[in-house]
Amino acid sequence: MIDVSREQILAFRQARQHLGERVAPDRLLEVAAMGLQNTPPTSALLAVGARLRDCAPDTLAEALYGRKDLLQFWSLRAAPYIVPTDDTPVFTTGLLPDDEASCLYLMRGAADHLRRFGMSATQSVEVTAAAVAVVLGDGSALPKDDLGVRLADHVALVLPARLRPLWDEPDGLRSNTYGQSLVRYALSVVSLRGLICVAPGEGARASRFMLTEVLLGRSVPSMAAEEARAELVRRYLRFHGPGNARGFSEWAGVAPAFARASWDLVADEVMAVAVLGRTLSLLARDAEALLTARPARGVRLLPPHDPFLAQHDKITLAPDKGLHHRIWRFVGNPGVLLVDGEVAGVWRPQKRGNRLTLNVEPFRDLSERVRALIEQEARLLGPLRGVRSVDLAY
């Protein structure tokens, strides 16, 4: 067992996540291999911009819908993620529940709806998946709300007649009916079958969903379930290690029992690491990289839900617990200011026409050198956010 410090762990994660020197544009797939959460919709592009040299506004769009070597779909924690197309099964099959308990965990908000219809979580996923194949089978792309309505209407056709009136009743969740809410819960699990993905769109309803094989024009990449689950654990340790099964469960958003079973699949590949009195695990092949990693230097403006912020052990990133509620919020997460590898503040954008203002809230005094570097980083955000000028307000 080796002893490592907080600083070594941060340096390792920063190195693995390309937060030191920016890398060349042709390494986009390497950057995306950790999974890029696209919440809100511009976050993934800003995360890439923090890691890639000469990142252009169309960098992700071209990869997603031109070359199609990236793909976007609901993945970890039912959030939209962008990953290399060839890695699709890692971020879908690797999360796919293999029993009712694991399926219900992913749909736990739907428990009351399921009881009303005497339906299991697994059954709801099956009927929704069958409906998806029909509703999107003509190659169309539908906004999430429209897709939910169409799916609910189709599933109603296979329900017992006595249940259909309740299926169409409002459930109090926005303007949804019970049926519409239930199929939307199930849809996040259906996505883990690799059936649907996010398609290009325009305007306020830009996020549309279509069959993955239609968008790609070919079969969706596949992988055996156990290998996909094992590889997902490896990705977690590769980019967020050292860690444990509980941290993996929180990062992936899967049931603890499912996480432990996945963790066991790589038991012969990991080694124990002592971290501040705790024993965690690391891929054995990464031991030297952990011990030799050097902290990132300079400034980065990380977007909300950047991969670096998806750490299971928040105390490692921010030892002051009083800052946690300012970094990680239930809704409306801010961006984070990273200075020489340490969290030094948060920031929020305010866009008006062609002008973007970054409201920066430092956690400590910033030197003139650091403020100058922040200004340089801020200018890089302008083209990515579609504005001509960027101002800073502290």
C-alpha cells in the first residue's frame, strides 16, 4: 500500500483530465473519453475549451453530427453526456440495470406511478422501449416533451382497458398525465440500451431525440455487459481515482449493490492506497502516474458540471466544507475558477445580446497576475458562447 496526499490526488486527476497544458484539437476523442456532461447545453463545449487548443464554436457539433465520432445521450445520473461513439456501450450497457431493484433505483421517482398501474420498473422499460421503436421508427426526431406524449399514447394501446382512464389523468407534475410521466422515467433507462440519442435541432427546443442507428447510419457499437461494466469502473478510476465502490455508485448514479458487483469485476486490477487515514483503490497500472503527477498551473474557468467537479470526495477538491454549498447546488450550479489546480472561486455568466459578463466570486484575494490570466481565459469563452465581447465583474 502507498500513502498519497490530497495534493497528489488532485494533480493526478488534473493530469488525467487534461487540465494542465491544453492539448491539440486532434485529441478531442481522448478528452471526451471521460464523458462530458452537457448540463446546461453549452457546458460540454466549455469543458472542451478548457482543455483543447484552438477550440472552435463548431468543434462538438462537427464531431457529433458531421464526422459522428462523438455521440450524445442520457447516461450517468440520467444526465446528457457526450462520449466517443465507439465508447457508447461503456456509458450505456455499463449502467444498464440487470434486475428489478437496480432498475427501480434508476426510476425511484416513479414508484408511486408504478404502483398505481401494478407495473414493475422492468415492465415499464420494456413497454417504453417497444414504443420508442415504433414512434421513432420512421427516422423522425422529436423534442423530449413531444416524445413523451407520443410514447404515452402508444403504450396506452397495450394497457388493460380499466387502466386507460387513469393513464390519461393529470398527475400534477407540470402538465403531464400519469402515463407521460411514467414513460419519461422509463426513457432514462431505455437510453441505457443505446436505442436513442440527442439529434441536432434549432431554436429553444433544440434537444431532440432519434434512434441512434438512424443518426449514425449504422449499427450502434456493442459490448458484453460484464466488460462494459468493468470498463466503466476503469474509467472512473482512471479519471477520478483513487476511489471506492460507494464513490463509483454516486458518480455513476447506480444502485449501491449494482456498483459493488461492477467493482468486483476489476478486483484483480486494483491496488490499495492510503489517503488521509482512509483506504481507497487505484488501478495498479496508474500507481506511477499518481506518484509523479504535478499540479496544474495557470487558470481555468470550468463550466457547471465539468468532469473535474464530479468528484465523489468533495472534501478533496474543497477542504473547507463551508464552500461546498457555493460550488455544488441542487439547481443552478455555478462555474468554478481553478487557479494553479485549486478552487479559487465561482463564476456565473450573464449574456446580453453580443456581450457576456462573467460575475466572478473569488474565495480569496487574487493577485494582478491571476486577474490577468482570468481575463485571458474569459476572452476564450466569447466565441464559444457566441458573443463579441466578454467583461469581468468581481
